[in-house]
Amino acid sequence: MSNLDIGHYATGNVVSALSLVEELGDQGRLLTIHLKDRTFDGKTVPFGEGDAQVAEILRLIKQKKWDVQCDIELEYPVPEDSDPIKEVSRCVEFCKNALS
């Protein structure tokens, strides 16, 4: 079984984990996914601003009806006018919108 961090995967491999998620999911070997968005050059950014394809991966899991747990990792710098609670809420909203 695999515990996949899609943000680190995108940065480390300079490609989205989308095809790996599909491969592992189809094989029934995907247990959990750590959700964070990162650019290929290593910058951790708010969901939807990087190269990790967070929305596409969530939609694939939904479409295939896989039993995969996804957790939000707040690793991008929290803006000065915000706080971690607001930013996690923003991430949750992004995920809800991606799945609607």
C-alpha cells in the first residue's frame, strides 16, 4: 500500500502524480494521499496555484470511487492577514469545489 505526497512527488519528479495515482489506485495499492500544492521548482503554494494537480487527482478518486483517504497539509506560508485555521478552511473549500 502507498502513502503518497502529491506535492513532494511533483517537485521531486518535475511531473504531477496524476498518472501514478491512477496506476496505484487501479491496482488497489493507494491508501492515503497528502494534499498540498507545489510548483515543479519546489515552491509550496496555495491549492490550485502549483503543479501538483490537486483538483484533478481528487476528481479521479471520486470518479473511480476508490477508498482513499486524503489529508490536507498546510505547508505554504500563511499570509499576514490570515491564520492557519482560515487557510485550512480555504483548502477545504478548494477541495469541495473541485469535487462539485
